[in-house]
Amino acid sequence: MVFMLFVGLAPPAVVLSSFASSSMMTLLGVFALAAMMTSSGLSNRIFLWLLLKLPNRPLWHQVSLILYGLVLSTGTPSANNRIALMMPAFDDMRLGLRLAPRSANVTALFTATFAGAFLFSSSLATSKSATISVFGFLPTHLQDDFGGLFWLSAAAFSTLVLLGCHFLASRWVFRDVEVAEVSRAMLADRLKLLGAPSMAEKVTASGFVLFLLGAMTTSVHHVSPAAVVGAVLIYLLVTGAMTKNDLQKNVDWPMIVFLISTDCLIKVMDYLGLTAELAQSLRGMSAFIHGDTYRFIGLALFVVLLLRLFFPIPAGMLLSAVILLPIAQSQGIHLWLCIFVITVFSDIWFFRYQITPYMIAVNAGVTSVMDERAFLRHNLLMNGARLLAVLGSLPLWSWMGLV
């Protein structure tokens, strides 16, 4: 961006436009709330509570990790952050259960950990930071209509399919899971050591609830998600739960700047007419679709997978949206469906370098304790499940008037 400003490629109002957009406030507020969930200890308390309440069996140990990931996904828009939060929980459970390295139990447990961090990325508009940026490409009135409860309900069947496929694939791949129980006395002692919820935890929990309710009911009160999360951020700061130091050090500023800068780059491309040229060059693809939703889904799968070979998830999603949104609009394909399909297909991966959350786990030493080949077999099945989830959702989307 500095280079574009230096050479005068576009006016500053264009180059820096996204820093004054609603996406900037949404990303800042959501990342701040996620940072508070971690630093206050609220996320750890929730996980210990889940372990104590659920049955003490291997399947339910996996369910507890997936539910923990679901809770984090509603307020933490980065799978990188979620896996970083969940890896200590995985290690504690693995050691507490005294599981043998590379056993089916350990691998199934890590697979559930990874699923908790990654599986719900498409379930909410705020579960993935790149989705927030791509959603910003839509007109404001469409953002209000297609976010919140609309997104949750339209993505519900896809989420259920992915969950069901995860457990079926786990049952098939990890057939030799042995019965193991975690010490409930140890969990109770750890929860007791945490003491009563602190003021920061209470404020963060209430802010989290306010954020969920506000974001989910946007279509009812017509207050933008950016305004809702901005109000939650002010609430955290005014109550003192989040300090200036927390805002500076705990918020993932590099990811925010990266996403906003990528959005700015696309705005400059639009200013220079490059997006129009790109759309013109893709007219052949538009002619191939003929307004058919199945053909568009096939095209989206091809474009996203091709770009994801070279780009990480955020950049791959943004570039896919630049290519596919004009095609969808010209072919009468619902724009929300286009964004959702991009969000789901961008989670398909085949190689380590394509998936940063898994690389974080690898760097934490997970490959020394689990069977990576079995995990990758499970992932291949889940890649197919993502296509199945999209195709299986078409009847629901047709009933909702999206197809």
C-alpha cells in the first residue's frame, strides 16, 4: 500500500479506503473480544466445565473438544487463534488420559481438536476473518439482510452434514479406540483453583452474549454488525476489562492489517479497471454456466481449489470472490450463495503448506504423538464432505428462495 501511495497509482482515498470501512471495525471488535476470552481465562473455564458435565467416555471427550471449538468459533474469527487455544486442552486431556503416543485414541482426539477449530468456519459470518472481508464486498443493505440469523439458518444443514461426516469418518478411520476416562477429581480441582469468575470474565461473558444476540438479530433491529461489535468494544474498554495494553498486545493486529490491506488492493484494482478486465476475460465461463447453480458450484470449486494451491485461505478467498461474484451476478446466482460456497471450499486442503492451523499444531509437536497418515485420511474424507454439504444444502436454499 505504501508503494502504491508513493508512485501515485491511486488516490489515498482509494488506497486506504478499507481502513474507514465497516469491515475494519468488525474485525477489530471481534478480534478484541476473542483476545479477552483468552486473557481473562473465560475460554479455559468453559472447557473445564464442559468436561465435567459431559459423559466420561472417548466419544464424549471428542465431543467436548468440538463443542469448545464451537464456542470459540462464535467469537474468535481465526482458526489459527482457535487451534492455538485448543492445543493446550488437547495436551492436558492426552496426558490426563495417559494415552499411548500414535494410538487411535490420541489421533482421534487431535482430529476432534482440529475439527473444533476448523469445522465451524462457515457456520457464521464472523467465524472466519476472510469471510468478514468478503462479506464487505456486498452492498450495505444486503449485508444487513444476509448476516446474523439468516447466515446461521442457511448454513445449518451444511454444518450438520459436516459434523455427521466428521463422526462417521472418525469411526471408520479410528476403529481401535480404547476406553479411557479422565480424572473428574482433577478437573474439579483445576476448576476450583480458578476460583470465582473475575470481573474481566464476567464483563467478557456479557459482552460475548451481547455480541451474539446483536449479530444474530441484525435483520430484526437493522443495526449493522460493525456497530454492534463496536459497542461491545467500547463496553470492554469503559468497564476496564480490556486495557490499552491488552488492545495493543493481545489483538491480532497483523491479521487485521493483512485482511484490510488485501481489501484495499482489490479496491485499487477496481479503480484501475482491472476487475472489469478480469470479468471481461471470464465471459467464457459465464456462458458455460447458463444460470445453472450446479455448474456454478463446479466452477467455484475449480477456481477456489486452483487459487488455494498458491494462496493462503484469506487471500485465496478474496481473489475467488473478485472472480466469482461478477459471474454470479451476471448469471442470476444469489450473491450470498456465492460467498458461502467460497467460504466452504476454501477449507479444502491437501498439503501442509495450504493450512496454517495445522502447521501451528505441527510446530507444537503434534506429529510426534499422533498418527499423521490416519489424520490425513480423515481429512481427505472431510474434503469430500464439504462438497456434499454444499450440494445437500440446495433443497434448503431453494426453499429459502436462494436458488
